[in-house]
Amino acid sequence: MNEKNNKIAFVFPGQGSQSVGMGKDLFLNSIAAREVFEEVDQTLNKKLSDIIFNGPQDELTKTENTQPAILATSIATWRAMEEASGVIQIPQVTAGHSLGEYASLAVSGVLNINDTFRLVFERARLMEMACEQVPGGMAALIGLDEITAEEICTESGVELSTINTSEQIIIAGEKQNLNHAIDIASSRGAKKAILLQVGGAFHSKLMGPAQEGLNKIIDSLEFNNPLIPLIGNVTAEPLVTADEVKSELKMQLTSCVQWNNSIKHMIDDGINSFIEIGNGKILSGMIKRINREAKITNVSDFDSVLEYVAS
């Protein structure tokens, strides 16, 4: 299944990786995966699995459905991997991109699956409400370094939202300011500077109302120390205690996602194999741009689960 000299990281995708039909073959072929989808339906008291498998697309892309749907698919894939291999899958470290960080919490044993689903559903609901209260947006800057992007943010009144790679940076803020930032970025030599089709200014101070509401829910749940270290989005450092995880989550919605530094930290720490668990290959593309020599495997359906187990 895995070479003994491999140091493995499990990584989990975030919002934007969803597609109608994801996870359906896992549901049909894996008892463990089926139980995850049944658990999310029961926890949320709605047939989310039906929306995941059959759509329609506009229902799946609603934030309150998208976030738990992506989480359920990632956890179901991980559970199917364990079931097919017959052993508990224990990587050296885990990390998740934005929403994907919550899959890391479940895999690392910080939260039970039921509480993870509840927390993500509330996160999605609160984010949607914040988008209505304080409208905003996001834009992608391609081909500019972080220092230049930060200067553009200062000049235009927006914020760094996500640093995916050294040259793929997402900014967030009020739309008028974002348009100004795009104009500046174009004049500074950006290869591309475009508005993203998203509902709000995620990972910025405009998510303050959502973060405030989420923090109350975080305080109501029982967190365990991670059984496996996870790399925090905000700090790009290992989180090894329950308190460190809670502090991370209490900043995550209003802070920049340090994905580029997270991957670099793992590579510097000896990680030489990344397993992207969940729908799509978004993270694999990012990791390849960060380090061309990184070994990356995608596990997103039942066939790839079997390939992973056989490797």
C-alpha cells in the first residue's frame, strides 16, 4: 500500500471542489462510506446525500449544502480507504484547505464525525448570513509575489485571503475596492487578475460576524488533542493540542489561509508523499506548482481507493 520510506500527508480540499455525483460510487461500493453519508443526513436532518449524488447543481452550490457535502465526501473516501485496506490509515500529518481543515479535525481525532458535521453546517450558515450582512467578494491574482500583492491590498483597502502558491494569491474585500485592486494588479504586471464567482469575502475581516457566531459553537464542543499533527491554515505550523486547534478555528474565517507555507513546512519536515482525499484534483495542482518533485496521489472514488490500497 505505501512504501516504508514514505512520509505521508493526507490533504483535504475545500469549497470549489464540489460536483454533482461525487462520492456516489463510494456509497454504492463501500459500507464504511455509506455510513458516513447516512450519518450526515441524520445529523443535519435532511437528505443531503441525495443532493450530492443527484443535484441539482444550484442546490449543491448553496454554501449550506456545499460545505457539509465536500466534508462528507472527504471523510467517506478516507473511511473507504481504511475499510479496503483493513488497517487504520495513519499519516505523519494532515492538512486541509480552508473548509478542508475540518476533515483534518475528524481524521486526527480532534472532533467526532457528528460534531464535525454540525460545526461545518453552522459555519456554512453563518458565512451565508455574513455575506448578506456585509456584501463582498474575492479576486485571484496570478503571477505576482506576496509582497507585491500585500502592497496592492494596502493601496486598495482589501486583504490577502489565501496564498495558494507563491504566484497564485486570492484577495478579498468590498467589491468596489476589489475592482481597484484588480486595476492596480494589472498595471503591476499580473498575468491575470480576475473576480471570482463566490458569495462573499471569505477569510477576511468581513467574515467577522460569522467568526463571532462560530466561536460560541466551538466553545460548546468537546475537543481532543490531535492523534495526528495537523498543519493550521492560519499559522502554517503543526497544531498538537486541543487548545491550539480551537485557537486556530477561532481565527480561520477572518485570517489568510497560508497554504503555500503549509505545504513548504511539510516538505521541509520530510513529507515526500501527499494523498489528496476527496473530490477533484485542485490541491494536487497547487502542490505541484509549489514543489515539482512532490509525489501526489488522488483518492476520490472507489477505483482510486482500490488503486491506493494496491500500491
